[in-house]
Amino acid sequence: MSRKVTGTPPKTGTTKTTRATKTTKKVVSEESNLLDDKRMNLLSQIKIDLKHKNEIQKKLTNSIKNGDVTICTGPAGTGKTLLSVAEALLLLKNHSDIFTHIKLVKSIVQLEDEDLGTLPGDEKDKLKFIMMSFIDAFNDLIGEELTNKLMEAGYIKMEVFGSMRGRSIANCILLFDEFQNVTDRKGKTFLTRFSKNTKVIALGDSNQIDIKKPETSCLKELVRMAKLYPENGVEIVEFTDEEIVRHRLTSYFIKIFEHVEYKPKGTEVKKEKHKEEYKKPSFFRYLLNYFK
């Protein structure tokens, strides 16, 4: 005969576990809110005071602000990088609900006859060395301290080109410098990676190509094709020597090195060497002299 069990069932600890879980969630939520407040406070510290010096600079800023993809070309000293970084910071500050971070990208190309060896430091230090053109712009605009804090908080991220393959990149401002060192294949890879809520800014100068086969650079042909087949949301911004603002002598030295009378090093040496070699008696001439 079965015995009927009466009374209060034994305590299993369920109530305590539930309360502990709720307490843990509350603590995590409070920490998350504090973290969000701290991050927002960082963004509120971004203050940009930068005036345009010509109409092309205004065009670049408007293109980044209103378009999806901006391809900007032009000589050194026109303000391409500085203006792009400034607008990226303002977009991040004013539209943090859309853009989570600024992503800096470069293709690693070693300059001709320049052996850097092994760069010191960890991966972050190596990336900062590669991204110095960007880092200098951030430091000039908002100071080194705030730049470092934004990096630590994940608002500024650095990546080499190789890490982008096969990915879909969303909710960020994507800045690519030295785009003249990107080949046709890599250019296609890069411009098919971005997804929703992403602005793309590609900067370059076709007169400063460092890749081994300059003819494989995609920048000049990409600009030509985009102008030939325009698309809404894609803007081409072209600076010329007339818009150089870095220093009064920047334009002068660009013209010196690009002048038709400028002779590449070694031209005269090769000619003299050829003359000397011609003077040396060949084996055929040696035989003719021998049988005279």
C-alpha cells in the first residue's frame, strides 16, 4: 500500500539561484551602461576645427558626408588624408548609432631599395607604424591622447589589406590610403567587401606607385571607368597641383621630379658604361687582329 506524502516539499535552492541570476544580470547591465557612458563621453570629446582652403576640399568633404564611396586622387600636400580623417571622426561622433568604428586599411608595400627588416613591438605596434599617415592626421586633429583612447575603446581599428579577403564589412567608415599601390585584382576585392551602413574612402596618388609593376595599379583605370560609367553614391574627387596646401615648396619639388628634363639616376652611367664596353676588344676582333 502506497504511503501518501504530506507537508512542505524540501527546499531545492531554486529561489536563491534565481535571485543570484537576477543580481548577476543587474550587475552586468550596470557595467555595460557605465561602459557605454564612458565610450559616449570619448566621442563627445571629438572637436574638429578645420576650414576648407579650396573648392575641391569642400567637394571631398561633401562627397564623404553624402555618398557611399569616395575615390580621391591627387598629389601630395592637397589635404586628402587630413580631410578624410576629419570627416570620418565627425560621422562617428554624430552618427554613433550607425557607425561603430573607423577602420584604417593599407596594402603593405615596401619602398624600392628600402629594407625595413623586422619591425619592433607587437602586432599593434607594427600596424601603427604602417598606418602613420593616418595616425599623424588623427593626432593633428584631436591630439595623441584622445587618439589612443579611441583606439583602446575600439573606435579606431587598423588592418592590413590581406585580412579583408572573404569578409563582409558593415557599420563603419572604411579608410584606405595609398590606393595607387593596389592592383586590379586587389582593388576588386576591396570594393566588394563593404556591406550596409559603410562608407568607403579610397585615397591615392598615381604618381607615387611603389608596386613592382606600376602598370598593374588599379587607381587611374578605376577613376577613368567610374567617370565613364557614373553611379549614384560613387563620387570621384580629383586634386591637382593647384590645390597643394602643405607648403609653398611642395609643388615646386613635385614639378622638379616630374619634369620632362629630369633624368632618372643611372641614365648617364649606363651610356658611359656601354661606350667603355664597346672599346673592349671582342673575341671576334681579337681574331681579326691576330691574323693581320
